[in-house]
Amino acid sequence: MTVEAGAAGGGAIAVIGTATRKQVDRIEVGARGPHWFAITPDGAKGYATNKADPFISVIDLAERTLAGRIPAPYGMEEVTVSPDGHRAYAAGMALHRHDAHASTPATLLVIDTASDRVVTHAPLAAPGCPVHVAADGRVLIGLAPTGPGGEPEAGQLTVLSADGLAPLVTAPLVASPLLTFLIMPCLSRLFRNWLYPDAHR
């Protein structure tokens, strides 16, 4: 899990032993506040998004060290790795963008995991927060549109094609944007968590 900078050190990945459920190691990510962490299927490396720093941290899990930084202006929210391990996807511009950055288009970063380089910038209709890759390669992103004054508007779920990331469908959600979600491999169900849960009680 990710932990923010504090008395124990800088922002890091806390490694938890599954048998003891206790922390057994701490891997510094070179940032103040890592937000989301995704691991390649072979367990060789991981990617940590950083909300307050303009890069994604690449972690060598065998050496348990920071192996590199991938530029990501204005910070990123969530990251996921494709089932085949060839691509990582980081969603949108951070939700906390300042007015000065409001004109920057929301983008899905596509990362080649072999080289740890951004190979595609796919435009999004609004800043993205959660991102997930289905078993068939389709990419699902929760969008968090905002109004003219920066107030949150009704969230959206958009689905991009596996080949070319072409928009396939965008479905409206209820008033609050999604914080994160998980889907079943067959895409029959989606389990969601809201950014402002009080709005759904």
C-alpha cells in the first residue's frame, strides 16, 4: 500500500507480510504523496502515481528500489496494468488541478512497461480518476467533469477500445464522480466507490 511522507521518511510503498499482516519493508518512491500502486503480472515492477509530484514512480520489486520516473505533469490519480503486462495506463489530469492548468486537456497516459516510456496520450472528455483494463483489453475510466466554477458535476464511465483506444460508450452516473471501481472479468458487474459518499446515502 502507499503511504505519504512523514516521520518514517518520504512517500513510500509499505510492504505487508501476508502471514503476519505487518509491515516488513518500506520502498521510497521519491515523492511526497504516492496515491495508487499497480504491479505487473510477473511481479517484477510496480508503478506509483503521485498526486503532488509531476511523475509516476517506477519501482523495481526485486531490488525494492526506485528504478525511474515517468513524466506526468500536474500529478496523476490512478494507474493500472494490462492483463498481459505490456502496458500501464494512468488516468487523466489530477482532480486538484489549479485554475491556471484548467486549459490542459485531460489525458490517459499509456506506458510501455518494457521501456517505461509514454507511448500514447489518449484525450479524455474530462479529468479521469479510476482506470481499469478488462480481460479483453478494453479500458474503463471514471470521468470527473467539473462546471465553470470548478464544482463537481455528475460522473461518467467511459469505455475505450482495446485496439486504438477509440471511445466505445460513455454512460452517465449519479451526481458524484467515482473514486475507484473494480469489475468482474466477464464485465457483468462493476463495484464502485464514490468520491463524495455522503451524496449517495
